Amino acid sequence: MHDVPYTLCPGPEVTAAMTVISAAVRQTCPRLALGVQILSAANQQAVAVALAAGLDFIRAEGFVFSHVADEGIINACAGNLLRYRKQVGAENIQIFADIKKKHSAHALTADVSVAQTASAAELFLADGVVLTGTATGLPADPRELKEVKHAVKIPVLIGSGVTLENMRDYLDANALIIGSYFKKEGYWANGVDPDRVKRFMEHISKLRD
């Protein structure tokens, strides 16, 4: 997220760098489920990186329903992305699709609910959907989580704003994507704070017991 401002067509050097980084992470963590996202909406590039580095999934922007993001118009890509995934022999790589994505205006699809958007992503063969707040570090609406969980059978992930204090609101989610809370002072641009990670994971373990 530090490579600002984002562009809609990142250069080949971005794909190359992300491949090297992802391969190093895979070598360090050979048994963990690992994925990648490349901003902005560089979903085919992310599939290529995941395939080359041996990753398990990507997070995709603009899978269904176009929207206006701060870097420009993001057009729906499900058809092209899934065909590309098949062409390069990467069908084992799962695609988790953002719906009503953060940092975006959704006036064009204001008459389409978040649950309907999730249903469309399921119809277009997403492996899961990602629900977020309106910006990085801002929490998703727990009511929307209930709506989406009711609407689809595929996994529902929470993609922003999870903290130690509000995690109970998201226990029905299939997975939590946590970034900002794990950073020093809870700010996304800072380095990872091992103590915050430890406290969070200990609390999660207690909830599971």
C-alpha cells in the first residue's frame, strides 16, 4: 500500500517484485495458506504471481459491478479473470472478491445491495467474498455480514477494521483479514507490532476454547 499514487495498470516491475517477495514468503512458510493482492485491481498480475510463487489465493478488486475508486474507474473483471486463470493453468488458485469495496464510490450501483453484489460474485464463480468498511482500518458493518452470510454459500471474509475490541462482531465470518490493527499504534503505514499480534491471537484462542 506504500506505492502511492496507485495506477490502474502497474508496470511489469511490480509483478516481478511481488513474485520475488511472494516466493520468499512461501519458502519461509511452506505450510501456511498464502495469498496476494496487487493494487490497483491488478488481478491477472496477482494470479500470475500466485502461480509462479506457489500461493493459494488472490484478493481481487472489481470482480463484479464497476465502481469509481480514488484511482479511477474499476470495471468488473470476472469473465476475463477466470478465463485467464484457466489459460495459465492456475485453477487451483482461489479468488476472494471484494464487494462494495472500500475507498470507492458506489453511486452507480446504489440500487444493488451488498447482499445482491455478493450473490453476483457467487454466480460468477468467486471462491469467496470480502466485506469491508469504507476505508482502510474502518470496520465493516456487522449487519451487512449477516445479510451476506444469509445470501451466499461461499466463504465470507472481513477485510478491514477488525480489532481486539470488535472481533466478536465478526465471529460468523469465515476469515478475518487484519492489517492495520497489527501495526504499531494501529496505523496501517507503521511496522508490525508483535505485542498487538500476540494479544489478538491469544484472545482468539480463548474464544475457541
